Amino acid sequence: MEDRARRRLGIEPLALGDAELERIEELGGETDALALLAELPEDQRRAISGRVLEQREYAELASQLRCSESVVRQRVSRGLRNIRDRLEQAR
């Protein structure tokens, strides 16, 4: 269902691969993933925290954040892309 919604919205899949995950580990003391999360705009930070850290469903988050599921998905996607881009810049 999530994949269909993503495709319907035209959002590319975003996944952190082994290289990105290894880079996060390498940066450890330099760049904390939670610090990168804290630097995101509040709407993206809340969406990622709820979905990724707390593993809550999109429908539940949409209700809490008073927006549609597609908006929550978009915020998660943009936030993760932002974090990935910052990690790549740190290389």
C-alpha cells in the first residue's frame, strides 16, 4: 500500500543503503544522526520521528498532525532525503 501511494504521488523510493549507514557509523562523534534530525524543519522532524523512530502508522500520524497521509509521506521522504544529502556532503 505504501509503495502504491508513493508511486501515485510520483515520489522516488528513498532508502539508506549500506554505504550511507556505514557513513553514519563512521561519523559517530562528528555528526550524530539525531543532531541532523534536530536540524530539519519541524514538520519533517515530527513526521520522521513518528514514522521511523516510533514506527507509527501513516494514518495515525496524519490524524495527530492534522494533515493527509500523503502529506506525512511527503514530509518523511523530504526529511530523509535532506539527511541523506547532508551525509553525502560530509563525505
